[in-house]
Amino acid sequence: MAALSLPSRIVIGVAACAVAVIVAIHLAMMFLHVAPQNTLSKQQGSLISDYVYPEYEQNWKLFAPNPLQQNVAVQVRAQVRAEDGSSRTTDWTDLTARDGRAILHNPLPSHTEQNQLRRGWELFVNSHNAQGRPIGTRGELAERYIRRIVMFRMQGEWTAAGGRVERIQVRSRTAAVSPPPWSTEKISDKPVYRVQPWWQITSADLPEGANSQ
């Protein structure tokens, strides 16, 4: 530091202070989100929720007494309008399986591969009714979030031969985790599908810089 010029030291100091403030705000928001309700969290509940959801939502389903006992896969397909005006429907793509392959044998998997799709889908399921309709503003937010994840990951693949994505459809495939060999528990291994209606894609659902036309 002593070898740096005064302007350089000022810039570094300001940057360090800015980072410290951002980290402090993030930790405070997360603490207020997971802590028991108090006066501050009640007064600023809307602000805290807007910051936390959907990227930083917390849950504890890894631990007893209610650990997850199902494998849930999120699968997507699209209707693509070609440049000649014809339309085609793609095959289903298992996004969860792709994340799993990226994580397998990777000592340092990314947060995106581990949690982005999984947490986004949990938020979606918890904020929609059995008919797939959103429950309140959180449901609408979760739906937009899933559309953006799908388009960010799949738009280039779906439109590699030209055209544009008009609609997408998302479904989940849920299968029970098989019991250990020594267990006498009997569980059906038949998967259950939860299929959402087709969603129209707009420019707001596309990755930054992409064109919907």
C-alpha cells in the first residue's frame, strides 16, 4: 500500500468500504429473513422478501424430521416458429439431469448448477395451486423466474437453426427415493408428472441483449 499513489489508495479504500457495506446489508437481510419475527422484520417484511426471493430463499429440508425423500426433475420443451412461418415442438429436455451431470465428480460445482433451478422450482411449486395458477405476487414472480431460467439455458439450442421461441412448457417428474436394501418399506417407483400449461414468451423473458423477433 505504501508504494501506491494517494489516488490509488483512495480508490482501494472506497472500494473496500463499498464491499463491506454490501456484505453487511446482505448478512442483515438474511438474518432478518431466517430469524424469529421481530419489530424490524415486521415493519420491513416486504423489503426483506423482495431482496431474498427467489435467489436467496432458505429451507432446511436436508435435516430431520422431514428430509426430502423424492427426486424431482424439471423438464422443458418449446414451440419454435421457423423463419418460413412453420412451427415445430421440441422434445423434452431434462434441465435437472444436465445440472446433475455438471455437478458429478466436480469438486467445486457452481452455485448455479447446484441451486438455481432447484430453488426456483421449489418457489414455483410453493406459490402455485394444483391447477398451476399463481397464488399472489410471489407466484407471478416465481413463474417469470422459471421462464427466464429456461430461456437463458435453452434459447440458443432451440433456435440454432433459426427462428424464435414462441411458447414454452415446463413439467416436473417426481419419483420416490428407493429405500435401502435392508428396509422392508414398500414404495412405488412410478414417476408422477406435474405438467404446466404453455407459457407465451415475451422480450422480458429473454436473456439480456437477445431479440424476441
